[in-house]
Amino acid sequence: MVPMTPTPSPAGTPGGPQPAPSYASRVLGVLAGGAAGDALGYTVEFSSLDQIRARFGDAGLAHRLQVPEVRDGGTLPVSDDTQMTLFVLDGLLEWIEWANEGSMADPAACVWLSCLRWLRTQEGTLPAGVPEPPARWLDGRPELHARRAPGNACLSGLAQPDMGLPEKPHNPDSKGCGTVMRSAPYGMVPGLEDELVVSLARQGAVLTHGHPAAWTSAAAFGLMVSRLMAGHGFGAAVADALDWLQTVPDDGGVADALGAAVAMAQDVRRAGTLLTVLPTELGEGWVAEEALALAVYAVLVTSDGPGAGTEPSTHFRSALHLAINHGGDSDSTASLAGQLLGARYGTAVFPGGEAPQWIGERDVVLEAAERWTAATS
């Protein structure tokens, strides 16, 4: 694969290294930013835009305090998106812990076993013939055993007795967004070369989804997270992912979807249009390339655009407002947008720089971030 180097921003956002928050802040920013978007988006998942507006007003869900549970001092649960992200992260963490102790381990196998642990939280037991991985700290958190609309391909793919492989993927025709929504951790491994980010994202995707769009979306997103974690801007991160996609013989249409998102964001920014909804031309986010395109559009078009600004928490709020309020897979698109913003800005996306108290699984997210940072610093 051609080595990836930063290229000029396709959407006007400055590329190249930026003044950076700390590594620990970025790690927590990815996990908590994704969880916040997921929790808010999960509130309206499976609702049409008209239904969202009927419930929250013409502007849709624009602020957490519009949700009665939060307004009354409660919390919002995350969905399977954050659950699976945490288990993929923990699989990679186990690999890193083995390496820190001087032992060799297969990272792809560690992720598979960790995803089987997630499946066990959802089903209670694993199907006959499926390996029984030892429990780790994450398995003991009862809130992660709640069933939060897991995808059928994720469940059926992991229920197979063998590990899905690039040459023999599970669910070969499936391209649901269940791959891209759990792929941020591949971009969080410090110093991991692009080839390995892509390889691990692909091996993780084919555990459950085999369509080319499923794994290339996951790999492209992992590369974006990697770039942002390293201090690059949004435009440069997306441009690098597009450059890589041009090297893939069959990307399943991901380059076209992502390119369309960039072009539409450019057009809106040039026109100075006030944004209210995501473009329907990009789809609804139920499949991988659409979820990726919608999340990237929401981030790019609100960067220094009308109604946004350079202040991280303002950008976060504006991008999530777009990513949440549509008649598609709102939790996935908002989670992906939140992860990108958290990778770029760290915890500065949150007022006061702290993960929101209203995230139902906040304590788990904080512990996951602490464990990851300790093992990788």
C-alpha cells in the first residue's frame, strides 16, 4: 500500500499538525465523544425527521436538556455502538498488555475473542462450538449486558464457530454500519502504521460483515481517527482516507460516498448557507458508507461554518445536532461524528472539559480510557 501523507484540506479546514490536547484527553475525547453522540442519537433512532420535530420542536433535538430523563437529572443509555467499541478497544488492550509483558499475541484474534465476550453479554451464553474466552474487567459491568438494538449481522457473524477472515468473511453480502461504528480503536493505537490500521480494521470487520464497503468504511474511519489523534485537521484526515481509498481495487462505493460528502460540505460552506438537515443524497446511515459519509459531512460542514465556530464545544454541539436529526441511523452517525471531534479536540468538546454526567455508561467509558492510556503511554 502507498504510504499515506497529509494532503491539502478538501473542505477548507487547515491541514497538517495542529496545537494538540494531551494524548489522554484525545483518548477520552474519542470514547466519551462517541458515547455522547450515541446516547443522544439512540434517543431518536428509528424515528423519522417529522417524528423528531413533533417531539422536540422544529429544530429537532438540539440540546440534551430537551430530553426529559436528562432534564430530571437522569442519564441516557448508550447503544450497541458504544458497547462494541469498548469491547474492540478491550481486545486491542489485551494485545497491548501481552506485548508490554514481553509476550506475543495476535491482535485480530484478541479482538475476535473480545467481540465474543460482547456476544455473551447479549445472549447469556455462546453457541455450541464457539470458543469461550475468559472474562475480563469489562464483562463484569452489568450495564454492558443490556440489549441495545444490536445488529443482526453482528450477532449472526459472531455466532459462527470459526473466525471470519478477509478471504472467508462472515455474512459476505452484508455492509451494515456495524463495522464502521466500532472501528475507532484501530486508529487509537499510538504509532500504528497505516498498513496495520487498515489490516486490523479489515480483520475486525469481516468477523461480521463481508461486503467490501463494510471493511473499507471501517478502515477509512480508523485512518481518520489515527490522523486526528496525531494532531492533523479534519480536512487533511479525510483527504488522506480518500487517497487510500483510491488504492483499493474494490471499495464498494465508499470513495464515491465520502467524496460526495466532502463536495457537498464545500458547496454549503462556500454559499454560507445556514444548516438545518443532512442532505438526503448521502443516505440514512444504515449501511457503512452512508454512516461514514453523513458523519464526515456533519463534522466538515460545521467547522468554522455558519452557526458554528472554532470553539471545540460549539463545533461539537453543531455537528451532533446535524448528525442526530435525520430519519436514519442517528446513534451511529452521531457516535462517529463525536469520535472524530473527540480525536481532534480531546475533552475540550465538553463544557468544563469533563465527560458528561448524563452518559449512562460514563464510569465504564472513563475506566476504559484510563486503562488504555496507562497501557499505551
